[in-house]
Amino acid sequence: MKHISLFTKMRERLKVIYTSVTILILVNSTTVLAAENKYAKNASDWVLSGAQALVMAAAAVIIGTFILKKKFTQMAVAIAISAIIISIVYNPTLLKTIGEYLTHVIFG
């Protein structure tokens, strides 16, 4: 019976996390583009801001799930992978720099 109660508490916590993430995504997706001639730049900024929130929320949910399950090794790996993905999403030119460096190293 104690196991079922613990499972129910964990399920309720995950529901709260998923609900919070859903609300965050909905609020962020209602951003309106500014009325300028720079439609491509505005669209790019809008998509990147949505991607940033989505990546942060996904990382928080995944890491939170590992914390609740007490899987600390997998949590550490998830933090490392999340840090790489978040740095690429927040600084897209970093991906171009890495690609140019790898091309230079591989092809000379």
C-alpha cells in the first residue's frame, strides 16, 4: 500500500510539471511578430524564442523525472546533453563555428 501511495505522489508531481510546461509553451507561443519590414528576422527571433523555452522546459522535465526516479547517473548525462543543446539554441552561430572547424579539420 505504501508503494502505491508513493507512486501516486510521483504521478501528481509529474502532472504539475507537465501542466506548468504546457502553460509556459502556450504563453510563449502567443507572441506577436512586430510589424516591420524585417519579416524574416522577426520570424527567426520568434521561432528561436519558442525553441529556447521549449528546450529549457524539456530539459527541466527530463531532469526532474530522473531526480524523482533517483537515477543520478542518467541525470548527469541529461544535464550534460541539455547544456550542449541549450548553448546551441541560445547561440546558433556556435553551430556554424563548430561546423566550419570540423570541415577544416576533416577536409584540410
